[in-house]
Amino acid sequence: MKKTTILLSAIIVIIGFYACSHPPFAPATHATHDTLNANTTVVIPPDTTHTPEPVDTSVCFQRDILPIFLGSCAMSGCHSAASRKDGYTLTTYATITAKGLVKGNAASSKLYTVCKNNSMPQNPIAKLDSTQLSLLKRWINNGANNDTNCAVNCDTTKYTYSGAIAPMMKTYCTSCHATASAASAGGGIILDTYAAILVQAQNGKLLGDISHNTGFNYMPLGGAKLSDCKITQVSKWIAAGAPNN
Ligand code: HEC
């Protein structure tokens, strides 16, 4: 008992010494996310009363990253499973993260740097734009996780041209259907201006193609069918007269 008391007193004295040896008025610093992650373990008690908030959903693999690879890289002759140019298959989470990607470090990841320096995608596929590059960079720097619990960024009650239709074309279609790439990669069909999209909306091909209706060319070519929510947005926009809103 006595030994323990002495030992405890010694520990308290040592702790006291170290505590007092710190400058008394050290400037207050705000911990950044990085320092918090590195130095502390925050235990959050399970919340049984509310549905948990989704985790950081500002960039999400299934929603934001996979469509970039499928739309701009995974086509036949390039990085499809059959073509595997330079050994890169860019069709699934497993294959995308298998080569040229350093989790947590976009600057050291070839998959990012070749897009950043515009050597990929190769002509006639359009280069990634600054939004796509930023998403790719943030996703890799966040750890290149296989995020599937993405907040749904699709709402069938919102279907304006600028808010829903143009961004959808940008994400899923303009790698082949941009003005610059359409002739060689998109059968001459342009989908990066309102006027050109309107033509495909009015002739029925836009909705028929993305709905995979019999007799149409299924779009996106070689990619997964768009979600029902997105197809509904296009359908409602066309039914409303395909306005430039
Ligand atoms: C990988 C390249 C690629 C992507 C991505 C792509 N397309 Fe196409 N698209 C083509 C090609 C090539 C054609 C020419 C027809 C063909 O060969 O099937 C075409 C044709 C079309 C046509 C005309 C079809 C017809 O019946 O005349 C429409 C409309 C179209 N695409 C819409 C879209 C939409 C909408 C998306 C995105 C949701 C999309 N495409 C994504 C390559 C692509």
C-alpha cells in the first residue's frame, strides 16, 4: 500500500511538473481535421434516436468517380476489361484502384496526374474538366474509398436544364458527345449545348436512348444505364417543353 502511495504521489508530481512547464498562455490553436485524425480517437456514442447523418458526401466513388471512368476511360479500345491499354482496366472499384493509384496521394497517382497534365483521356475523348479533376483529386486524397452510401443527389421534382439536364450530360455523355469529340466519338451527336440537346430531346432519341427502349441506341454507350431518377428528370423536362431554364 505504502509503495503504491509513493508511486502515485511521484506520478502526480511528475505530471504536475510537465503541466506547469508548458507556457501558461500558449496561443489557442484550432485543430484541423488532419491533426484530429492523427492524434485523437473520438468515440461517439451510438445515436439510437436519429437516423445517422451520412458521412462526408462531398465526393463519393459510386456517384461521382465511377461515372468519370466509365464515361471517359472504359470504352472499348481503351481501358475496358477486354482492351486493357497499358494494363489498365478502369471499369470497377477493384480494377480502378489496382494500378497507378496511391490511396491518400493524388499527386503520386498516375491515374490522376495523366488526366491533370492532359495526356489522358486521349483524343477523341474529351479531357476531364476542372470539376472532374477536382473530384478525382479529392477522392484519392480522401483515401480512394469505395463509397457506396452516397447521398442521393437526384430529385425527380427538380429537372431544370441548368440544374439537372446539363450536369447529367456533362457527367455521363459529353466525353463522347462534346462539340469537339462528337464527330469521332459520338456519331456526330452533340450534347454540350442547349440547342443541340434540344434537337435530341425533340426527336425522341434522348429519352429513348437513355431509357433503353427497344429499337434505340442504348446510351451511355457501353456504360451502365442511368438511374430511374435521372431518366425521370429527363422525361419530365422534355414533357415540360425542354425549356432552357
Ligand atoms: C463512349 C462514348 C459515348 C458515350 C459516353 C455516350 N454516347 Fe451517345 N453515342 C455514341 C456513339 C458512338 C453514337 C453513334 C451511334 C452508335 O454508334 O451507337 C451515339 C449516339 C447517340 C445518340 C443518337 C442515337 C440515334 O439513335 O441516332 C444519342 C441521342 C446519344 N448518343 C445520347 C447519349 C446520351 C444521352 C449519353 C449520356 C447519357 C450518351 N449518348 C453517352 C457514343 C457515346
